[in-house]
Amino acid sequence: MKKNTLPLLTAAFLLAACTTPLNAIPTVTPTSAPTITPATTPTTIVLPSSSPAASYQFVTNKLIVPVTQADAQHYALDLDGDGRPDNLFGQAFALLSSLAPGLDLQSTVNQGVSSGQIVMLHRLQTNDLVNSPNASWSILPGLQTQSAPKFDGSDMFTLDASVQSDSLISGAVAGSHFTGGPGSAHIQMIVLGEPVQLNLIGVRIEADVNKNGCSNGRLGGGISVNDFQNSVLPAIAAGANNMVASDKGCQAGCSNPAKVLLQVLDTDKNGTVTVDELKGNLLLNAAISPDLDLLDASGKFNPRQDGVKDALSLGLGFSCVAAGFSAPAN
């Protein structure tokens, strides 16, 4: 009888792929982020006369998860100032997609955005949308909508008062392209079908901007080890278990992608993935061990000061369109 070599092959592939440095991945020209159709009328707020800057409000209409190693490289940004692009968690997404093609991580994120489950709002403040040495960007979580947004410039959203306010991400606009950071941001994501809030530190943003929205956006930030263990790992476990539960074939033998998830993540082979299994999974730890030193010994953002890797890098793509939003009622 032939031995089942799939777990060994999966383990070998996982270790080999995830230990490959990001800058060693062959350069491949990825599919660029989608170009949005200009919206109708942007919501523009003019600040008090003491400041000439105008404020433009947008909502994310496309959030892009890396599903290939080329994507992971394309959406990577230098988060710790060492001159190298960072996107370890993006690499893990890409690897998972290659191991289990039926997983389709992007479609679940698309559904979350288009349905109004994920509401990522943006405020850009600048004197000039073409060239301005002083500009700032804020990412603001919004409340889930009751109906699907139209993404045509007419949508109105409400800020989520339960989420801590993010810092302004200072930067500049050159040639209608915003570049800024570092800062902080709270963003909503869907991992294996499960919603999760990510508290990003060392955030950097790049995007082409105009009065109707943004395109070719890149958003990068670090997820602290504590947040990863307390928020991301439970979402991964719940998502994997839901996928197994929805696979009727798992009574006799799971099909992909549930089969791959169980072989890689279910250490005790009892058909259920637990958070403790994820924390102790040698393959998973090899793939997504912290790669950034963003915090100093006191816990303040101070990259590469104490030599302790305390965060995992993440890089995503996005585009946005004009929208309106108001502060929640007291």
C-alpha cells in the first residue's frame, strides 16, 4: 500500500515557501489594482479659514488580498525603515491560496465590502490634489450598513464609535499620488470567511488620488504579536472549522480546501482546529513568526531599537470612491 505523502509534501512546501525572503521572490508584474470609475459628486468639507486645506471623504470599494507571491511583493511596503519591503502575512495568504486553490480568499473579502459588512472610510486632507508637501490621511472604521452601498458618491456612512480613533498619517501629494506614514489604523478584514479587526501599527499608505476617490492603493502595517494571537488566530480556527463543517464529504474524507486545512492545521487529527493547535503548530510558526521590530522595550512605536521581533507585516491593495460620513450620535 502506498504511503500518504500529501502531509509531508505540504509541510515541505509550506516551510520552503514561507522561509523565502520577500525580496528573493522573482519579479513578476502583478495585475494592478483596479481603476475606479469616477463617482458623481464628492463630499468635500472645507476646514475653518485658519487652515486652507480641504478634506475629502472616501469609502473603500475594493480591498485586495494577495493571492500570489507576486501580489504579496507588489503590495509590500517598507514598514520598519530598513529599506526592504515587508508583507509576511500577505505571503501566507498567497501560500494558502496556492495550497488550496478552492479557498478563494478574495471572493469572501469582495462580498464583505460590496455588501457593506466591511466599511473602511478614508479622510484625505490636502491643499492640492496634484502637488502638496503637507497632506494627511486617516482610516476610519464605519458601522456595517443595512443595505449594500452604491459606491457612486451618494453613500452616507456612520463612524464606529466603539473603535479607538486612529492617528493622522502625515505625508505629501506629488503628481496626484499620496505617500505617507507611519501612523496607526484599525481596519476590518475577513480571514477564511470570519470577520476580524486588525489594529495596525507603523502604517504606511500610497495611492493615486483625485476628488472622486483613489486607485492603485497600497496599505501596509504591522500586527502586534498579542493582537495576532488574540484576534487573528481565533478567526483562522473558526474559519477552518466552519469550512470543514460545511464540507459534507468530511464525514468520509474531506475535499479541498478543507482537506488541506485539516492536514496542515489539525495537529491531533480529530477533525477540529483549535487556537492552541495553531499556537503550537511548527509549520504555522515557521510561516508567520514575527518579522518586524516596531516597538521598543516600553511598548512605544520605535522601530529597530531593542532587536525584539514584535509584529507581523501585512500589505494590502485598495481603491476608494467619494462618500459621506458623520460622527455617531452620543
